[in-house]
Amino acid sequence: MAKKYGKDEEKLNYAAAVRELKQQGPERVYLLWGPEDYLREQYLVQLKKVCLPEGDDSFSYRRMDGPELDLDALRQAMDALPFMTERSFIELRDMDINRLKEAETFAALLQDVPDYCVVAFVLGADYELDGRLKSVKALRQAAKELKFTNQSQGMLTDWLVRRFAAAGKRIELDAAQRLIFISGELMSGLIPEIEKVAAYAKGERVTVADVEAVANHIPEAVIFDMTEYIAQKKYNTALSVLAELLADKNNEPIAMLAMLGMQMRRLYAARLAIEQDLGSKYLMDACGIKQDYIARKLINAARGYTLPQLIRAVELCAQADYKMKSSAQDSRELLKEVVLRIAAGEEYAAD
């Protein structure tokens, strides 16, 4: 059975996966999916090079685009012998495996892929497989599954350094960490930000100020900053940040409240770590945080809150979430009210 890299597996070691491909050769069936589409496409390039060293041609390479999967067409493509190359390669893009009705036929087909053929299912970054379905189980049983998720901070930092070096720039460590924090951990999202920051930076060295000036701030990072401003008693700045978030019609109040609730829970855990002298390692394990940079920022911010304030903040977020989903009250006003009450320092009062 092919080695799996599924939802419950550790993060994919991309370099090791490519090394294994080159040393051991390709499997017959692949499932390439997950949110890190940059690495997914890079791996697909490597896979095609191994299968088709002379390049694509109409005899040995077939591509089919979803969402419908034509099993007869797939069978015909699998049966077609490669020409002037050792293998044929079939790329199946954005097939909706969850909606495939002929699961048994599909399973039998996957078990009958010829030795000379490689079939790769390539799913979009937002696609989620339903592991309960027979079609999904059949694909996972037959395929080498590679789920491309965000990489570790160390790997991302090294990659950022190389990308900036290719642009003739040298990025400082704190600037690299800040860029990952405010623009997200996905390489596909970081690439345009790297280009913007590299073009903006006047000298050879890229600083935090350069990153702050032009890099895109994802909502999660903005909300994180807002709670830091509250901790620092910079209430006007915090409310200005909230106003900017609400002014963007793409930001749904329910989603922003969920981010705020998660942030307050993390700050609560950070405050516990402070009071019980547990350190950042406890916080990272308790909250599933992979970056020490984020854990340290949380602990610093948590010093600006009391434990009763954070318990109340978590409670306020939960209450507002219920109201947003069960009443006709204005969601934006509810979000404003929560932030104002957190800023006011409301504390939990035991009955």
C-alpha cells in the first residue's frame, strides 16, 4: 500500500517527498491536495519530469479537468500506450471526488492502473475530501496521498531568505517573521508580498518597517494587533483598527468574531502560562501554535490583561456568536459591542 500523508499525519516534509520520488520512482496513483498550492504545483512539476523526462506530448500526456470525472475516458487514457517514453501521465484536475456516484467502478479502475501509467488527482486548495465516502476511501487506498499544508516557521523563513536573495535583498529575521505573521503562512500568498516588499525596500536590507509599509495584513493578524493595542491601553488605535476591518465588506462579522474569540482563548492560555510559570512551550502545545514568535507575542500581550478579564472576554465572544446566529441583531454592532466591552476591562464574576 502507498504511504499516506493524510489529515492526521504530520506536516509534509516537501524536500523528503521530492527526494523519495527521484530515488524510488513514481507510484501508479497520486492524490495531491491541501491548501499549500504553491508546493503542490512544484511537486507536480517534479512528478511530470520523472514520468515524462522528454517533456509533454499528446501521446504520453493527458489532462482532464473537473468537476465531472468521465470513467470511460479515464479508462481509455490509461489503456493508451506511451510513445517514445517509458510512461504515460494522466493529470486529473479539480475532480469532485465527493460527488462521484460510481464508487465501485472507480475503485476497480484505480486498482487496474497499468505499470506504464501514472495517474495524478490534483485538487484545489479549498477542496475538502469527505473521508466517509466510498469513492474517497477507494482513492486513498490506491493512491500515494500528499497533503500540502503550511510549512514550519523555520522552513518558511529559510525560503523567504532565498526568495529575497534572488531579488537582491537581505531580509532581517524579525522582518521575515513579521511578514509570515501578517500575510499568512501559505507560500502562494507570500510570493506577491515578497515582490512588493523587495520592490519597496530602498536599500539591500529589508526591515520590519518595509514589511509593515506595503505587505498585506490578513484579518487574523489585524485582530491579533487590535488585542495587543487593547493590552497596551491604546484604545483609540484599537478602535481605528476595528473600524477599518468593518469598512471592508469582504470581512464577515461572524468570521471576525470567530477570530477574536480564538485570540481571546489563546490570550487566556497565555495568561495561565504566565501565572503558573509554564512558559511558551506550554502555550504552543496547549493552543497548537507552531511558531515561537507568535507564542512570545501572545505572552507579552497577555500581561496587559487580568485572568478574570480574559475569562469574561471569552464569555462575551461566545454570547455574541450565539446572538449573531440566532437573532436579527446587527452583526457589526454586536462585534463593536464585544470589542468595546473587552476594552472597558469587564471581568468575570462568579455566581
